[in-house]
Amino acid sequence: MSLEGKRVVVLGGTSGIGLAAAKAFVKESSHVIIASRSSEKLTKAKAEIGSDVEGYEIDFRSEEGAKNFFSKVGEFDHLVVTAGEGAMGHFSELPVAAVREAFDSKFWGQYITVKSALPYLNNKSSITLTSGVYGLRPPRGASTLAAINSAVDGLVRGLSVDLAPIRVNVVSPGIVDTPIYSGMPAEQRNKMYNSMSQQLPVGRVAQPEDIAATYVYLAKNGFTTGTTVLIDGGAHLI
Ligand SMILES: NC(=O)c1ccc[n+]([C@@H]2O[C@H](COP(=O)([O-])OP(=O)(O)OC[C@H]3O[C@@H](n4cnc5c(N)ncnc54)[C@H](OP(=O)(O)O)[C@@H]3O)[C@@H](O)[C@H]2O)c1
């Protein structure tokens, strides 16, 4: 299925995996609409993507904000959601408020986005959400992300039945070198990447482009729905 001329919304398309996905869809000659909260990130991402891209400010946790955003976008073909903030911390230490906040973002944000986008999609559309390998194989301190990612994977299986013939899938990445880790001191971050690279069967952590290709594949492949695509360099095996 060609993506040429298709209108593709990438919510979270201003950074990391979403930015790489937006670029990958532009390479397929799609018209890409990116969205996130920060106007600064939007301006930078639009300049970096270069051509055929629109950008909107939106906080996907707000139903009103999401409805308003999609009414401005109008009809489109494919929805990709990479926005989402999780929370790490041992079960006995992480406050319930922090866990709720993470659910509000990564689970409810994606849920609200799909609900608000529906009136603007068509029978040939696809929706691709984002979870993560911690849903399947959580290390210590990842019980919140294990729950959120599993919930997103489950939601996608349900939606693929409820929303058919619209196809609904989810990309579940392992560790990816993105600005999500920019809060960590560089030395600590590099140590983590090196340690992961030594453990992973593929011998390296992912670059955003490795993951971005999967969103393009899922938008293109008309026979794939209800699927979680695990793209984790073998992290679920270690
Ligand atoms: N990187 C990894 O190792 C990894 C591993 C497994 C799963 N994942 C998942 O992959 C997804 C993307 O991660 P990433 O590494 O690409 O992160 P990232 O570089 O931090 O990008 C996240 C994007 O989401 C947007 N965003 C966050 N909260 C938002 C909100 N409330 N409303 C609208 N936009 C929002 C951010 O822009 P604004 O700040 O402008 O809103 C940004 O564009 C996340 O769900 C993450 O949990 C990542």
C-alpha cells in the first residue's frame, strides 16, 4: 500500500521516535502533521523535517485539547502516537500520585487521542500506538511501566476488533537513544547504553530510525491488525 499523498498524524512527532517516524513518512511522500506540547520543539522539528509538514501544539491528556486539535487537522489517513511519559521507581517507593500521572499520560493520553481522532479517519485508515518491552519483561523499578505498556497492548487488541476495518497496532520498543534520557547526566546515560549494548543479542541500543521504520510498515501493511510489534534488540530474552 503506497503512502504517497496520505495524511499522517504523528502525535509526539517533535522528538525521539516520533520525530524519526515523521521523517520516515515524509520519505514515503506522505503529508505529515506533527503535534506536541512545546512550541519550541515544534519549530525545531519542523525545520529539521524540512518539507511537507504541519505542526500543532497539543497536550494529549486533555479531551478538549485533543478534540480541538483533530477538528483543525480534519480528515486524515493514518494515526501514529508516540507521545507519553512513564514513571520509574520501585513499587514500595513510587507514590500513587506519580503512577496516576504516568497513566494519565501514556495510557489515557493514547486512549483520548484515538477516541478524538475517530470521526476523521476512514475505512482504510490505520492507528499505531506505542507501548514498550517493559510490559513483557520489566526490570526492577518498572512495575508502573509494565502495567501501562500491558494496558496499551491490551487496548490495541480490543480496538482492532471494535474499530474494524480500521487497523490498530502497537509498537513496543526496547531501549532507544532518544531525548527521553536527556535528564540523566551524560556519563550515567552512556554507562547505561554501554551496559545494555553488552547484554543485548544485537550488541547495541536502538536509534530512533530503527523503531520509526516499524510505524511505516504497520501503516502500509493492510493485513496487520491487533498486533504488538516488539522491536527490542532481544531485550525480552535477557
Ligand atoms: N526511548 C526509549 O528507550 C523507549 C523505550 C520503550 C518505550 N518508549 C516509548 O516510546 C515513546 C516515545 O519515546 P521517545 O523516547 O521518543 O521520547 P521523547 O524523545 O521524550 O519524545 C516524546 C514526545 O512526546 C511528546 N509528549 C510528551 N507528553 C506529551 C503530552 N502530554 N501531550 C503531547 N505530546 C506529548 C513530547 O513533546 P512535548 O514535550 O513537546 O510535549 C515528545 O515529542 C514513549 O511512549 C516511551 O515510553 C521509549
